[in-house]
Amino acid sequence: MTELPDWLTPNLPEAARHPGLAIAQLGDKRSFGRGGFVLSSPAFDTGEELDPCFTAKEEDAVAPPLEWTAPPAGSQELILIVEDATTDGDVPQCHWLVWGLAGQRGKLLEGEVPPRTGKNHLGNSEWLLPDPPVGKTRNYVFQLFATELPLTLMPGASRDDLVASLKGSITGCAVLTAPFTGVEADVGAAWDEEELN
């Protein structure tokens, strides 16, 4: 396994420093945060725990809201890759592949269906709900890339397809991290109607 690039190391918490992350393969010191390019969320600050409402621990869970500043000039499209960096394998587990986002300042609302999505770790084209075992912490890395050329990938493309198509065309990149520790699922209160009468 290769090492994490020096420029990326101080920008990730220690537990999320996986050398197989997409940003380690596609980004560089010049493109990271270029021109003030920043990815954030109104639901959590970088390094803060994900709310269970974005995980498999709650019913009707959805993807978290995300916001980003204007990418570097000349950017045509934005691409989001979310990966679980807490793995011993060479490649982190992919939780979300999104592309087709306009190359400008923008956002994804909580639970919003993005324009184009690819296959996550389980082969589904949707937000893969974080579901670590109870008491175990996983670290999720939200990576946003700006590219100078629009992608021609078909919906349902794989992570490898997406990464390959992005090489050499990145104008800027940004990162947001959030851990989540497994908790018991929220099954809700089971009330018997007769008990309420």
C-alpha cells in the first residue's frame, strides 16, 4: 500500500489517513483548496460526529446536506466521492459517487437526489448508509473535485471508472470528514393502542 501524500496528511484526522482515498490519487498540493474552494455541511463541522439520521441506525435516514464555495475558474463540473477510510484494505469502501454537479458555488440539500450517481460499495447507486458495529468508529471522507472537462460517464459507473476519468483534469479539490460510532438502532417506542386508551 502506498503512503498518503505529504500535502494531504495535515488535512485529515489521523484515523482517516488512508492512502487509497480518491483525493490521494487525484489531488495535489496545487489543487487542494485552490482559490478558497471549500466543502462544508450545515449539519456538521469537519471532524464532528455524523448525526444518526444520516446512518442506518435510524429509519428514513438520508444523505447529509452539503455546500461548497465556487471552484477554481475554468471548472466545468463537480464530482463528489464519499469513502470510509477505516479499512485495512487497499481501497476504502465507497459510500457515494455523485457527478453532474454544475461547476459553480452550490449545494445538495438533505436527502436530495443528485443529477448522476455511480455504484457504491454494495453496487447500489445511492447513499450507502453508514452502519458500523456498535461501539466501533468509522471515518467518512467527503471529497469534492472540480474538473476542467465535463464527464461522459453513464449513470451507474463504478468508482474505478470515475477515478480513471478524472485523472489529469482536476482543477480543484476539497475535503470534509466525519466519524460515526455505531450505536443501537432506533426502533422507536412500541406503544400498544389499548394502553393509550
